Amino acid sequence: MSNTPEKEQKIDLKASVKEILAAIDQEREREIITRRFGLYDRRETLEQIGELLGITRERVRQLEKAILIRLKMAAENGKITGIAATEKTLIRTLTDLGRTARVQDLADALTGKATDQRERAHVGFIAELSPNLTVINENDDYHHSVSIGEYGNEKAIREEVDAIVAAVKKHGEPLTIDQLHDKLSYDHPNYVRGLASVSKALAHLKDSWGLLKWPTVNPKNIRDKIFVVLEENKKPMHFSEISESIKDSSFKRKDVTTQAIHNELIKDSRFVLIGRGIYALSSWGFSRGTVSDIIADVLKNAGEPLHRDEIVKRVLDSRQVKETTILLNLQSKPQFKRVAKATYIFEPVSK
């Protein structure tokens, strides 16, 4: 949300669009513009509009281009009075958002609420005609966005966005905006945030930015969400705690049962059971296995006999179990051989 004062956020998008459309004399030309930009309904393709009006796709494209040129010239010459005032409001809001912003974010900030597709279309249309704004058109790599014109044309903005994506890829793991800012040469972290929001290759969770395919910033399934919760918690959690954390989160589709979460924890090798219902991440150095497996690893790694108390201490470094459970396994398994008072070594059992 923008920090722009409420009195500056208020803007009558509908009235602005109405004034612009009134500057188009021919009804057919108004029809083309309203349908191409989705000003009153869904956005339509050149083919759809051509079929409706009985003209070719190419003719629709030519007419659209000619109409926009005329409207832009009229705006520059002050013949559409509302454009200048609306443009100032857009620039003020973009300044707060970091000079560049997705049309959706800009529309939300302008109106002070979550906008619908029609309101966003209005913002995109007005920006298209504003002489001092740059529009970044949507494609497979970039979201429909707007930038303050003095900071570059569409090509320059896209190159800056690509540089941010490249920095994230090179780092190999999510970064905060401040960390990204440190790696790049921009005046303020807000400028980095604005540019990063344009890329379809990036995603963010809270203030952590990474590639869209990284589950840490774009968790798509239950397992990814469990991973993010444990990563944020930075310590082992009971599966019921993980369930509650997911339900309290800002994740999409977070209505999952505790049992479903437990099932996913069991299946995924990233999660290690280290106690009764308590799970940790394998990346923290935990490995799967029973208590006796852990005792065996402790003794193997030691390479020398260990006292019972030292064995218990080392096992508790990687398992949250009762001491009596460790002692019971130590005393009852034949591979743990006592070589002195309360002192053991690992000796494989011959088959």
C-alpha cells in the first residue's frame, strides 16, 4: 500500500476515462478502444473485434494505432484537460511505489483498495496516453506495468528488470530487497522493489525475493508450505504446530487438515522425524533413522569407545527423545557392545 496521503489517493478513474473517450468522434473507434483495453468488459483480441465490426484483424490494429496517436497528441497539446491532472496523481503514487509498479499495484494504491480488472484497465489506459509515463506491456516475461517516463523507455526498464533477475539467479537463493539493493546500483531499495515486481520470473514471500520456481518464495503445494514454515521458524516443530502456522499464514489455499500435513511430512525427504511428532529439515544436518540408527552413527563417527552419558548427549543433539529411550536402545541392541563400565563401541552383528 502506498504512503500517499488519502486526499492524494482519491482519483475518479471512470470520469477520466469518460472524458478521454469523449474526444473520439466516431462510435466505431470508441468501440475498438473500449474493447481492446477492456474498459467496460473483458479485454478482446484483434480477431474478436474484427469479427464484431466486420473488418480484418490488421485493419483493427491499424485503427487502434491511429486512434492512440491522435489521443496522445491531444493529451500533449492539453486538449484533454483531465489527462494532465490524472498524470500528476499517477506520478505522485509511482514515486511512493518506487518509480515503477505493476498496473495492479498502482491501481490499488491510487484507489486505496483492492481493485477489479476494470479499474486496472482504466489505469493502464490512462497511463498509455500520459506523455510523461512509460508503459511496460505484458508478455511472457513482464507484468503490465507503468514507470515514470524520465527514468527510461520500455526497453530500458525491461533491461533493469532483467538485471535484477540475473542478480537473484546468480545468488542462488532468496534475497531481501535491502540485500538486492546492496548488489545493484540504485538510489533506493524502493526502486529495486518496483522493478522486481515487474518480472514474471520472480516471486516474493514477505520481503524475501527469489525465482518463481523456488518453493521458499512461491510455495505451491502442502510440502512447500511446510518447508517455508520450518525454514522461517528455524527450529524443529510438532506437526500440529506446523498445521496451525499454515492456517495462520498468508498462503493461498491454506485450508488443509493436520492429518494431511502429517502425511506429507512422512513422504518428503526434506523433513526428518526427530521426536514424537516433531520434525526438522534435513538441510539442518538431521538424517533419517531410528534412535538405534543414530546411536550407531554416533559410535561410528567417534571411532573410539564412548561413555553412556556422552552417547546420550550426542544423540540428543539430533533427536528430541527421552533419555530412557536412548538407554533402552543402547542396552538392548546387540550391535552396541559394552567394553567397560557404562562404555560402549559399535560392533556390527554378523548374519
